[in-house]
Amino acid sequence: MARVSVAVVTRNAEDLIRGTLQSIIAQTMPLELVVVDGASTDATLDVVAEFRDHIDHLVSEPDGGPYNAMNKAARLATGEYILYMNAGDCFASETALETLFSHAPTTADFIYGHHYYRLLDGEMVWHRAADLGFIHRQIAAGRVDFHTIAGMPCHQSSATRRTMLVAQGYDTSYRIAADHARIHQMLAEGREYHHADVDVAVYSQGGLSGKQEALCFHEWYRMLSVAAGDKAPDILRFFTDRVRPGITEPPEVVARQIAQVRASGIFMEGWYRSTYAIAPRIDPIEHYLYAGVRENHRPNPFFDGQHYLERNGDVARAGMNPLMHYVLYGTKQLRLTYPWERSRGWVRGLLAFFDPHKQTLAELLDRLATLTPQQVEALQALASEARAETAKAAE
């Protein structure tokens, strides 16, 4: 029995699979090669056929995605350990596997090292794998940062005891992060690991995690919340403050809501980001929908969410986000978004050319964009008068 099985999971990768297989068979360490193909419809299997003499197990059939294929590979393989590659990935050198195992104790359930991340333009970025014990302690204490996330080893640079995966494979409810979820589970179980501190693999940009960043972070939040136990609220705080305010919601739901608000044309993104000092990484619309609304932030100067809920009891009772209600329903119903009857100064001056009972908020914003210099001066004069009145009243 080979000490290590290398499994390639692939589908429709005719342009990438050859280099990956060449890298595997060039390894100086004896290995078992397993290829699990998800019923490719291009020439992937034709390329694989060129390496048939080197492949110990080959299957091509429809599957439930990458992690379903990886679980299948663990059952097909016979090695003591298994390491997974995707089409387009390769080993860092011909001696990478041999070096990875050279000082690993036979009792280790998980053996790992560093990897390179190959960008689409060919640039190679080195990623150092952190000590898993340190990561486990950090998460258990509710401490997480981007360095903690980046320090996790990828499956291309780590070998897992195969019988452990056969007994309990990757959780296929994860679409991107099941391999890391399994590592955290292993750490919680007290499994033995070995950090080889060597460069193992080259991981190519363009995989699922790179293409679906929002889903990737959503699954990271879900995974780390489980690992943190009663410190899960600290994990939530990090993700909502630093990554995505809507992290708890399915990414496709958040994306749909953001698209609907953006298409309405009433969210002043630059104004909102500047007014409320929103970090560059955070989408301002998502921030409003999932955080700003609770602090009575405004998506533009003329949408007062608290006023909208007070005026529209049906929206408040339904627990619906006021801006989403206005975008989906309130616009057509000409519901008021601002206490115009109490407005003063230049805001009240807008009523000279805007009737909130007959026109929508989008129409107001469009009208503001076409004001003449004379109209702007008139509004500025009203603003000055309002400030003077306020100052006089304060005396």
C-alpha cells in the first residue's frame, strides 16, 4: 500500500489537467494516483487517457460537486494519507511530497506545509501556513483577523489520514470551505497534526473561492462560529464590522437586494460612504441594509428610515427594511420618505419644484442634478437664512 494517494478532482478542464498530472507523476516519492472526473463534456478524458498507465483509479460520472468528488476519491484510494489537487494546480517541486513526509511522525493525522498562489497574470505569491494550534486557540478565544484566515493551509498542500475521511468525509453543505471546516473539526477532536514547514504546492487563481468571494466569507463565518462555540458573537462582530454586514444571510439574497437598491438610483453611495465613514472594503448599500438602518443612517439626505416606519405602520409591523419597502412598493405608491411638512431652509425650498405627494424620490434626485446656477444660489440663500435664524434663536 502506498503511503500517500494523490487525488485529482476535475470537470471540463481540458486546458489545465495535463500540467497537473505531469506534476504528480514527476514526484520522487511513490504514490497512488486517483482521478475523479465529474462527467466532463470536453476533451478532459482524452487528456487523462494519455496518462492512463500512471493512474491507479479512474472514474468519470456525475457528482454533487468538488467535495462530493473528494469524498468519493477517499473511498477509492488505498493510501495511508490522501492529498487533493484540482486541475491547474501542481506541486512546488518534484521532491515536494517526499519533503512533506520526510520528518512527519507516523502518528500524525494531518500533515501540511506552505503553498504558492498563482495569479491569473502568472505572478506567484507565497502563502505561509500558520501553526494550527495557534489558530485553534485564537478562534476558541473569539479572536479572528485576516491573518488567521489566510494562515489556513489549502488542501493542495496538506495530506490527511484517509481512513479519517472515509469515516467522516467533507461536509458537502459547504460549497467552498468544507476542507477548512474539516480541519477545524479535526482540531476540536484533538487530532494530531504536523507542520512540515516546507513549500508543497502551487494553487492557481480561478477556483471557486476566488470566483465567489461573498460565498467564501459566508462559509468562513459559519465555520468559525461553530469552532468558536460560546465566543461565536465575537466572530460575528469581526465579520460584520470588517467584511460584510450581511454575513449571516445567504450571499445570493444580499446580492439581489443590493442590485435592486442600486438599480433604483436613489442610493447616493459616495455621499453615504463619506458621511458615515464606511470602510473601503464594505459595500455602502449592504452596510445600510444590515447595519446603518439600525442607527438611522440615511441612504440619501431625503430618505429618513425612522420617519418612513413611523408614517407607515404596516411596514413597521412587517419588520421590513424601510428602504427595501420603498424600492419595491413605496415608490409606486408615492409614500413619503421625509418629513417635508417640518422642513426648513434650503430643504423646504425644494418644494418649489418638487411635490412629494405626486413625485418620487428618484424624480427629486434627477431634478437636483439639473438645477440651474440661479436655482442653486436661491437654495444657498435659504440655507443661510435658516442658519441665521438658528443662531439668533440660540442667543
